Amino acid sequence: MSSLFPTYQRFDIHVEEAQGTKLIDNKGNEYLDFISGIAVCNVGHRHPDVQKAVEEQLNKVWHVSNLFHQSIQEDVAGKLVEHSNGDAVFFCNSGAEANEAAIKLARKYTQKHKIITFTKSFHGRTFATMTATGQAKIHDGFGPLVNEFVYVPYNDEEALKQEMDDSVAAIMVEVIQGEGGVVPGTEAFLLTIQELCKKHEALFIVDEVQTGIGRTGKPFAYQHFNVSPDIITAAKGLGSGMPVGAMIGKGYLKDAFGPGTHGTTFGGNPIALASAKATLNIIFNEAFLAEVTEKSLYFTNALKNSIADYSFVTDVRGKGFMIGIECGEHQSALLAAMREKGLLALGAGPHVVRLLPPLTVTKEELDQAIHIIEEAFSQTKITS
């Protein structure tokens, strides 16, 4: 009998080792990992540069708290500011914490309370971020939620305009909805959010927890569009598996988050930030990101061609290496068949297969994945 709370539905795989794009289980089976820890291991498992940085930091200092200056915090914050439109960074431990900080900052700065998010969004599982999440299944059973959150249909500009007024503190949005089905936002929709926020003196918050840190071929996914958010949240890919999150904000927000307004014991931990610094040194490189764009286009086009004839596939969408295959009720069977053949993927909502390979994946591994997907889909076609 397990001593763990049964909060997760786990695959029947016991991971023993991981390196690059590969996982090995306790039976010696090898898998291509196109989950990447749910978009966490963007430079693959145990990247040598990241591992070296963490090992070096282990021999210096592990933890001193945020009562002390730590130069590595300035180093990583500088990297995030350099490659975004932000000016200041708050470090925490996860995406939920980063979004929690964004919500608090928005309310503190604007002195307003209402926050608009979108149906099928996902922003975390703390009470505020769970409330911000526009999915009833995340809310069920927890009693009263945080007041003054409103949900609007995603990509619906008119519905958003009807809901927006001067009482709104912020609009929080994912540029691509991850858990909601790998659904990209349109440029018109994102521009409407920006315009409404300016008109009504609200903050524009972009949740880049899953889409950020090179996942879409740019440092942050909002950079594919002509928008400039007030706050950006990041986590997942930031630390290559070490627990770290960040809220990045524009300079005029600094005074609203002065001493005593917010804090965290472990946020900005030097070991986590050593991992983050090494990760960003790899990813925030023009040649690396250009290669991500080139490889992801190759993969997406080849994938579309390989499964085009299956009637149950209604869409292949996403950006960069965040890809969703809309496949209806066949999702669970397809995921199981892919696992059986050595490819790990996960769902996004009830009808979408989600592919999140490490950004360091090779073309040979992409071809191998397409072959496995095609085989899995072919078997599903036979049995459907």
C-alpha cells in the first residue's frame, strides 16, 4: 500500500534513469520522452551544462534566504529582463506561485479587484490560481472560491468587450491554452486584450508557464504577436527540473511590491537559479531558437502529412514544440498505443494528444516519433 495521497493518475512506468530525450524504466525499457516533465526539461534530461552548474553551486551555498543579496539572482533576472519587455523579476518556486504573485501585484497596483480570465484556461492549484482557472472540474469540491474572477470564452473579442469595464484590475491569459487543448490565441484577440487594458487602466498578464523559455521558438510566446504585456509569468522550462518560477513585470510596478508586500522562503534559491542560469544561457541564443523553429516546422509538417488520412483527426495545431492533435474519443487509446511502442505523450483536455519534446530533440528522434505515431494511429483506425 502506498504512503502517498492518490492525487495523480500515474502511468504504469517506474522511471529509473533519464538522459537527453530518453527515459529508461526499471525493466530496462527505453522511451522517447515527448512529455518533457510537462514542458519542463526544455534542454532535455540532465543536460551536461546544467548539471555542471548545479554541481558547482552545491559546493558553494545551498540556501541563505532572501534576507541576503545573492548575485545569481541578479544574473538570472538580468537574462529574463534582457529577453522580455519586463524590467523587474520576482522569483518563486512554481508556475502557480508566479501567477499568485501576478494576481496580488495586479490588485495591489491598481487597487481594483476584478480579474478576467478565460474558459478552459489553467493557471494553477492554489486558491487564487485555481479560481483563475476557467474549468469547473478544478473547482469542484473546494467550497467558496476567491471573489471577483470572471470567465470569458477564449478568442472571443466581443464577449470580452462586453465584460470589460473600469472595475477590472487585470486580464490574465495564456497565449496558447495548454491544459485547455493546445489552443493558440489569435493576434486580434491578444491585441484586443491589450487595447482594453490600456483603455480601462488594467494590467495585461500573460501566463507563459508552459509556453515560455523557448518552447514556441522565441524566448516567450507573446513575442510572436505585436503585444507588450505588463506582467509575464514563467516556470516549468526555466529550471530544467529544479523548482523555480518567476514573475516579470514592467518597471512602474516596482513600488507596488516593496518590502513586506510579498515573499517566499525558497524563491530564488541559489541551486535552482544555477540551473536556471545555465538553462537560459543555452536557450536564449538566436541560433538555438532558430533551430527550434526549423525543427518544429519540419516535425509539424511531417506529422500532418503522416496522419492526414485518419478521419478521427480533425486538427493539428500549436506553435513550435507545443503541438496538439485533436482526435476525439480516441485520445486515451492513442496515448496508450504510443506508450506501448516507446513514445511518451500526454493529453490536453479530453480529446487532444499533446506533444512537448525537449527543444534539443534531433531530427532522427522526430522521425522515430512520427513512425510510432503513424503505427499507433493505424492500429486505432483498425479497431475503431
